[in-house]
Amino acid sequence: MTAVSMTVNGQHVSAEIDPRTLLVQFLREELRMTGTHVGCDTSQCGCCVVHVNGDAVKSCTTLALTCDGASVTTIEGLAKGDELHPMQAAFRENHGLQCGFCTPGMIMTAVELVSRKGTNLDEHTIREELEGNLCRCTGYHNIVKAIAAGAQAMGTAAE
Amino acid sequence: MYEFAYHRPGSVAEAAKLAGDHTDGKLLAGGQTLLPTMKQRLAGPSDIIDLSRLDDLRGISVKDGVVTIKALTRHAAVATSAEVKAAIPALAELAGMIGDPAVRNKGTIGGSVANNDPAADYPSACLALGATITTNKRAIKADDFFQGMFETALEEGEIITSISFPVPEKANYQKFRNPASRYALVGVFVAKTAGHVRVAVTGAGASGVFRVRDFEAALEANFAPAALDGKSVSASGLNSDIHADAEYRAHLITVMAKRAVAAAG
Ligand SMILES: Cc1cc2nc3c(=O)[nH]c(=O)nc-3n(C[C@H](O)[C@H](O)[C@H](O)COP(=O)(O)OP(=O)(O)OC[C@H]3O[C@@H](n4cnc5c(N)ncnc54)[C@H](O)[C@@H]3O)c2cc1C
Ligand code: FES
Ligand code: FES
């Protein structure tokens, strides 16, 4: 067992873990934060995307120990109390989810996308940037609409 | 995943010592290849030597017509680097075509080159641009570095520290993606320097990245897509799988090479 500590959604956490522990296992099994999902075993679906020091990464393809000292944000860290983050609200408004399994990864990917490419996102950019996020339900159309709207709303909220 | 002991060295020298002491261990860079392989139990290293704290192995510089990218520089950093875009735009574009945004936020150039996946993108840039791969021990020319599928000139525990790319007159990379895996089904990198042209193909060769001398000679005589009319690479020695058979890959090589020449201008 090896000691690890990091900041998750603003809270300092530390634990003794098996070095094999993936970041997603640390979040779900150690911290019991099950908002981050595991949809595949092959690093391809993006359900597990979280932010590590601001970068969107696949938490199923990251060792928890590599994140020692890092600041991690998960889907649980976006809402302010009962108030949804603008990107979450846009997914609800635009019917951007059906079963919801892919949604945490979609939203974390979308929020980081806005931080890199701004709040005016065209459809082509959104579709390209969703390369690593798979959805089995929606056919993507409403996800793309939700991200465009959520990005705009993030711009308005920041003003 | 099989069990392993975890180390997080603070310097290249310490990492090299750990790698020397644990010959069944593996260096961990971005983990975007190694961790999936370990999860599937296709690899079971006794020790993981996590390079993530070696901050002096990150960064990009351009000097005297050479772009030097340190080994732990992530694909996202190369794709968005103003210096790389100005000096070798094709290299920035290539980095931006790797996998998806989350993979590019973690995966590193050193990891990609060390791994030498036959469908990876960077090996083609190294070979076509005549890059030099520098390790903690020596400098290796790309022509000598890539030695077959997942095979390189690296010795056990040798650590890539940087990769240097001479700035060409013109270059372009064309990738025909496997739509599911996003790796190259066929990728062709064409680079033109004073009097010389190099053409490197990834994704297609059964023993990894390779140069097409016949295309190079034709393009040295006339750097235009038409120079490759009627030219092709033999399908024997190319990969055949459920995604594409060897004949189709051979066809794609000419098509992608012509597109790269056209785009290089
Ligand atoms: C979903 C997905 C899609 C992808 N798509 C593409 C694609 O389209 N094109 C493409 O080219 N790649 C693709 N990749 C692979 C990706 O580019 C990896 O980041 C890269 O191949 C390995 O880099 P890494 O830093 O993650 O290395 P790691 O996975 O950490 O290591 C890979 C190997 O290199 C060794 N190594 C790492 N760093 C060094 C060093 N400095 N010196 C010596 N040895 C070292 C390790 O020991 C290990 O054997 C994809 C990966 C995923 C998960
Ligand atoms: S669970 Fe991480 S990519 Fe699928
Ligand atoms: S909403 Fe069901 S997988 Fe995307």
C-alpha cells in the first residue's frame, strides 16, 4: 500500500492504496463518488473523463498515484448546491441524454472544451472534439446542441 | 492488472538507476498505451517507474532550423504550440490527429516513439523529417531507431529525453484513420528538404513504419502529385486485417502520398 493525497472537488483527501488503483477506482470505490462512470475496458468510451489540474483525462487510464498532489474535478464538483452548472442545465434543456451513462464524461469533456476553445462553438468543432466520447442512446445530435447551448450559457454566466 | 511496485523518480538519473535496478520494470509516461496493455494483462511489469514528475523533460524549442521536443511533451502541447505550427505545421497537425482530446492531454511524444506501434503517427514524422532521438545515453538517427513492429534501438531501461526535427522546406501528413480506433490505417508523411524528399508510411507495414525510396526518387525529380502516377508499393509485406486488406492499403499509400504532396504545395 502506498500513500496518496489530492484535492477532489476542492476537498483534500488522502488514503493508502494499492499502486494498481486507477483514478476512477479511487474516486468510485475509495471516495464513493460514483458520478464518474466506467463504460469500457479499452480507454475508448470517455464515460470516465474527469479534470486533473484542469485537463480532461480518462480516469480509467490514469493511475491514482500519478495524481498525487493534483487537483481533480469530477461531475459532482460542477453544480453549486442545487444549482446545476450551465453545461449540465443545457444537457437537461436540450434532451442531451437518455440513459445518462455517458453524460458525466460528455459534460466534463464539454466544460474543458470551452476552456480551450471558448464559448462560441460550431457544430463541426464540437463533433471533432467528441471523438473520444461514445454514446449508445442519443445519436449525438442533441448532445451537440446541448454543448453549443451550454458553452453559450457559460459565456453569459461569466459576464 | 498484475501487481507492481511503484516509483516516482525526481530526476532522469534516478529514473535510469531505477530502470537499471528493475530490469522487468517499465517506464510510465502518459500511460495511454502502457496502462491499457496492463489492464488487459498483456503486460505485467514488476515495477512502474513513473516519469510524470520529470518536469525538465517537458518543453519545445526551435533553434538553428531544428525543432526539439522533449520526451514528456504531451500531444496536446505539440498540436497547439505556436513554435511548432510556425516551423513545421505538419507536425502540429499530426499531433492534433492522435486519438482524442483526453488521449492528447496525457500521451507523450517520447512514449509514442518508444512504443513504435505500427499504426502510430509520430514514427512517420521522425522518419520522413530525418529526426534524431536523444536518450540519456546517446543520439540515434530515426533511420536506425525504428527496427520493426514495437521494436526500437532502445536498450533495456534507456530513456528518451528529446526528439529533434530539422525544419524542412515543405512537409505534410495525410492520415486515413481507422474510424473505430482512430489509429492510422495508412498514414503518409512527405518532407522536402534542399534537393531531397523523404516519404514515410505508417499503419501499413507488417514491420512498422517504412520509407518508400521509389516515391522519393520520383518526387525529387518532380515534386508534384503527378510524379506518383502509376507508382505503387507492393502489397506483399503490408498488413491485412478486418479493417483493410494489403491490396487496399497499398492503394491507399499512393493516394495518401499524392494528397500529402498536393497539400505540401
Ligand atoms: C483511445 C486511444 C486512441 C489512440 N489513438 C492514437 C492515434 O491515433 N495515433 C497514435 O499514434 N497513437 C494513438 N494512441 C496512443 C497514444 O498516442 C499514446 O499516448 C502513445 O502511444 C504512448 O505515449 P504515452 O506517453 O502514453 O506512453 P506510455 O503508455 O506511458 O508508454 C508507452 C511505452 O513507451 C515507454 N516509454 C514511455 N516514455 C518513454 C521514454 N521517455 N523513454 C523510453 N521509453 C519510454 C514505456 O515504458 C512503454 O513501454 C491512442 C491511445 C488511446 C488510448
Ligand atoms: S471507461 Fe474510461 S474510456 Fe471507457
Ligand atoms: S445517453 Fe445513454 S449512453 Fe449516452
